[in-house]
Amino acid sequence: MIGQQKMPCPACGNEIIFDTYMLMAGQAFSCGQCHASIGVATSSVPVVKDAMEKFEQIKAGGLKGENSSAGI
């Protein structure tokens, strides 16, 4: 499970702690120092959700029915 993550604030570089699943659900997270906010656009949520589900499948043993990335 991915869960809690952190990233540098795009405005000031301070650490922003966020929950990936809450971010996908539309929750925005703010920098405690400069109060800049990060979030995922509503139109991007399905793309992010699909990518995260595939990532979880890869971690659990691979995607079934998908082409191998051996040549990469």
C-alpha cells in the first residue's frame, strides 16, 4: 500500500506530507510554511487511479495479460 507520502512544496521547498488515496479522492494538502496547496485535478483522478492500481499489481507480482517490458 502506498499511503502516506511526502514531497517538497513547489513554492518554498518545505516538506508537504500527504496521503495518496486521499489525494485521489479530491483532498488537497497544504504546506505548513507558506500555505501553498497541492491536489489532483478532478479530470486527472481516473488516470492517477489507474496508474496506482497497475503499480500495486506490479508490486504484488506483475500485471497479467500485459506485454512484458523486458526490452526497456
